[in-house]
Amino acid sequence: MLDSSRPDVRARGTGHAPSHHGELLQGCFADRAGARRNGLVTLRLDEPRTRAEFRPDPALRPGEVRVVPEDRVNTALAAETAVRVCARLTGRAVVGGRVLLSGGVPVGLGMGSSTSDLIAAVRAVADAYRISLGPQEVAGIAVGVESASDPLMLDARPVLFAQREGTVIEVLGERLPPLVVLGCLTGGGAAVDTAALPVDDYSDEEVARFSLLRQEIRLAVRSGDPALLGRVCTGSALLNQRRLPKAELPDLLGAAEESGAVGVQVAHSGNVAGVLFRADRAGSRTRAAACARLLARAGVPVTGVFDAPGS
């Protein structure tokens, strides 16, 4: 029964969500019982981000949500799920409404655009219902709709995240080592059809290598070692060549070595990539500029330079 003493749903609610710059590490990791769990560590970005506004609309049937842009089908499904969840938690009515998305997260580059849209919309619905859904609730909605999710509903701490379960496997530490990232694009910046990627059929040898990389990224984060983190990212990028090969990876590695970078990182399901420089030493941006010139000569588009958030 609805609680008539509670105020109605707000005329509108707002929400937002960050994006990411691909993965620092992605693979398959054995837990203590020997079970294998797919997981990833993303390079989170505060900007670009997605912003959403949810407007209840009595012209729509209860529980129906329409999204602008109209092609964001999964975002609409997630918002409809959020309406039902929020109505149940608050005792308020199930309403229909519209979600308006805005922001600049590129689609198909491996920057978490679909997850960012979805989270922003869910948060906007919750705001209209005057509640806040926790990260685990949001992750559950995301995985339920898309079968996999990036950890953008969490705080900025680096985590190993089980993207198909929506759960944290391990909190690696409080913040990344200090990094300057030279962003670039592989594959000409073309969108990647993630549904067409090979299944995650990792070999025993790969799982063993991922186990070592997990130990190293944990040590890199907790000791604040950018050089060790760079080696982990490079190792993960090389392992990813079997799943989503980057023709430009040799150029990235060559430019990284020549310009004094600590490593490279790539989106494991997209075409964004980065060359990593340690920010705790003078001249990191000068080295990044030199690397940008090397990549330009190799025909690799450069998108800009930024400090790794939280590092």
C-alpha cells in the first residue's frame, strides 16, 4: 500500500556520473577457492561525465521511461528498474517519466559511456524520489541490464572490479601513484562493437600471468610506485592483443621508451589509449609533449595530456 503521508515525487531529479580512460589492468583472476573471476581496474576520469535529468510525465504509463537520445535503450531499461526500486523503498507511486542525457563521453571508445549514461539516469530517478541508492544497488541495476558494468558508481579509490558481477574483488589502495597521461586513439578512433569481441576464454598461462600482475598493481598502488604501475599496464595491454589487437601498440611502446614514459595503457574493449609518465619528477609534461610528436609522426592521433585523477 502506498504511504499517502509521504510527499510526491519531485517535479524533476538530477544525477551525474564520471567516465574512464580505458583499463590499467583487465583479465581473469583466481580467488582463494580457485574459482575464476573476470575483473578490471579502470583509469577513472572526472571529466568528461554524463549528466541526467529525470522528469516525471503523467502522459506516460506508470513505470515507462523514455530517454533522449532515443537510442539509449539500456539506459531506459535501467531507469525503469530504478523507478520500481525507488517506489518500493519509499512507498511512493510508480511514475512514468523522461530522462534527458547530456555530457561529452564519447561512445564506443572504451570510456564507459553506456555505464556513465546508465548511472546518471538511475541517480536522477533516485533524486526525484528523494533518496540515494548505494553503489551496490546501482551496480546491481547496471549488471542486470547490460550483463557487465564499469565501476563508475564507486568512489575514486582504485579497485579490482568484477564487471560481470558488479562487485569489488579487492580495494587496491587509496589512490593511484602520481601519473601524467598522454591520451591518444588507436584504430583511427573508430567505435568498437563490444558484443562482437571474443569470449573471455583465458588460458591457464594467462590466468597465472594475471595473478602476478594483480600482485604487482597492489604493490604499485600501496607503495605509490608509478614505474611499477606502468609495467603492469603495459603487461595487460600486451595480453589484450589476443582479444582486441591494437595495430598501433608497437608505435605506442616505441614512443614510450624513447620519451622516458613508464608504460602504456589501453582500453580493453575500445580504442582509447594512453602513454604514462611519472608525475613525481620534473619534466613529465615536457616528455609527454615529446612523445606526442613521436606519435604524430607515426600517425597516432593524440587527444591531450591530463593528470590521473586521484593520483
